[in-house]
Amino acid sequence: MSTWRKSSYTANIECVEVLLAETVGVRDTKARHLGQLTVSRSAWTALISVVQPAREHRG
């Protein structure tokens, strides 16, 4: 069973949660009642491949 995980980048501020399963869910922890965005694993992997290097570059 998959569980929602809070972004480690948000520190102690609630912001984004991700559910890594067959598909990937993304939701705002402050507005869970609004639902979630669901994307394919390949779309999630493509996004992370772009975002991760940019985050590491900022330091």
C-alpha cells in the first residue's frame, strides 16, 4: 500500500504531498479537500529529471 509523503523541500511548512503508486498523485496539504492531480509515472519521472538538477544548482 502506498502512502502520501510530504515534500522534504518544504521543511516544516505544509505544502505538497506526493503519492507514488502505479500513477502519481500530487496534492496541496492545506487543501486536500480539493482533490489531487494524477499523472503517469513517466510524466512524473520527466518532471523530476528537469526539477531536480535545477534544485541542486540553486544550492
